[in-house]
Amino acid sequence: MRLQGDQDLAAGTVQAFREAFGAPPQGLFRAPGRVNLLGEHTDYNDGFVLPAAIDRAVWLAASLRRDRQVRVLALTLEREDTFSLEGLQPAEPIRWTNYIRGVLALLERAGYSLPGLNLVYAGDVPIGAGLGSSAAVEVAVATAVRHLCDLPLSDLELARICRQAEHEFTGTACGIMDPLISLCGRADHALLLDCRHLTWEAVPIPPDVDLVVCDTGKRHTLAHSAYNERRAECEEAARRLGVPALRDLDGPTCEAQADRLPLTLAHRCRHVVYENERTLRAAQALRDGDLALFGRLMNESHTSLRDLYRVSCDELDLMAALAQSQRGCWGARMTGGGFGGCVIALVQKEATPAFVRQVATLYERQALRRPTLYVCRATEGAGVV
């Protein structure tokens, strides 16, 4: 079944649930994807990030069962799985179901004996594009279980459970940003998130700009990429410099101690330290309405991710360069874990139609790969529909 658009996704998910289980669901839930405006690979370094929940989401229809079995239909993937809640372990080779298994296993470990579930979900968050598709699935499941089972868990507690589920059941050592923004997003705002203290502040996005997500069409698999390697490198750099995390360094200290590190670790350290500074400056620029400064910081972030953190690729570099060169584009950078996926561009609203046409045409001509561009807006976080 191919579904698109919020109304189609919601109605199609409910209809598929009725057909599969012979009754309407007890609840319909929505969990958005996200785009990170600035602050890349800083969340697992206890740093600062500036994401926004976007109007592309996972829709989940759910009901409780009287046994301890879970039956899941993934409409977008055209797959299904049935498993028991007893002794939950990661499944191989059907990796897609591990996002669901992991959340349920971590809820059980937290002391909640869950009933079985019937679940049907669909979504329009591109998979493998760096827009938080896996977190959206996890958050949709966690939100549904919290609601249907009346669990006394806060959004922050759910986000921690989703993060740990991804660590243990998919092997990706991700930070907390993706599940937290999916849960706590605010319409027309980004969230400045302090990943050490787990506090956040809503920062308004000016109404005269669009968030344009430029999907290169190149996909990544974070658990089998250099993502975990980068995290280990950052932890090693922090250990050698005697700080709890790279968040604890400022620019002058980083430069003064760089010769204590191998060149690769020094590069990783510089990216994280200056990316944190860029993110704080960018949040203030948004508050001040200084889009020119915000755009320059986005461009600097991409250069750092390309040259120091080494998580970009030819397709991302081309897309970012094309976006940055267009009239009305304040700035553009890769977003997400890297090695493929998307570029996020901040574009003056009146220039958006021409921007989309021109970037798509030039990218396809030069990359010999057809891109997809999404004009997005910041939306509310997950909840009951």
C-alpha cells in the first residue's frame, strides 16, 4: 500500500488496521521526523543541538491484546512481524522490527509488564536520509504504549528509553536528540537542546523563511558506517585531554592542547568544540532575526563536517554547494549522521519555488541522480490524534 500526505497516511493506517484485525484501533498516534538546523555530532558529546520537528511523520494505529504477543504491520515497508514479549531479543535478519522490539524490551526492563499489541504503521519520513525515521518509529510506539497502558512516564523518560533501545537493538550509538525532538517539537520553532543537562528552549523560526530539505538520494546505514567510530574517537580525545566530554572544551583550550592528540583526534575535537559555539550563536541569531549570520554558520558547519569530521560525501558536498549558490538561500549544510542523506537549506519564502526547481535540475544533471526536495515546516511533537 502506497500512502502519502497526512490525511492519506492517517486514514490509510486506520483502514489497514481494520482490515488486518477486524476492528478499529484503540488509538491513532503521530510521531514526526526531524531536521537538525545546526549542531551535528555534538549530541553524544554532551553538546548543543538546534533541531526542529518537521511535517513528515510516522502514523501508528494500535490496540492492546489479551495475550503477550505483538503483531506489527509496516505498511510503507510492506512487511510484518509477530513476536512474544517474553525474553525479547534483537531479530536477525529483519532489522526493521528491532526499533519496535527495543522500545518494548526497555519498557519491560523499566518495570512495566506490558500486554500484547496489534500495531500498524506508515510514514513519509524518508528512510536512511538523516531525518530521524528510526526515532519516529520508536517514539510512535513509545507514545502509543504510554497512552494505552497509562504509564507514568515523561517525554524525557520516553526519549531515554528510545535512545537506549536503538543502542542495544540496532547497534547505533546515537544521542538523545532524535527521540527528544520527535516528542517535544514545537510548531514554528526549533529547540535549542543542551544534551548534558537535558534542558531545552524553543527558538522561533521567522515566518518568511522555509526549511527546504534536499535529499541527495544516497542512503546510509549508521550502524554499519563510521558513525560509531566517530563517537569512539571523540571519547578517546576527551579521555586524553582529561575532560568528561568534548563539551567541556572551548576554542582556545582546544587549540592549546591540540598537539597532545593525534591529528585525526584533533580534527574531531575541533569540529565538536566549534560546532557547539556555532550552535549557540545560531540560536541567538534566530532570536535576533539575523538570517545572514545564521546562514553563514550553516555554511561553516558543512565545511567542518566535510573537512574535520569527515562525514560528508560527494553527493552532500555537491548539494550543499548548489543550494548555497542560489538566490534567496541564506545557508545550507548536510544534516544527520552523514555519509549520505540530506542537506538542509534556509530559504527566503518568496525564492523557494525557483530554488527547488534550480537545485533539482542542477543536481540531477551533475550527480546523475534524481533528488527529492521537501519544503518543510516545524511542527508539534508526538501525540495522540
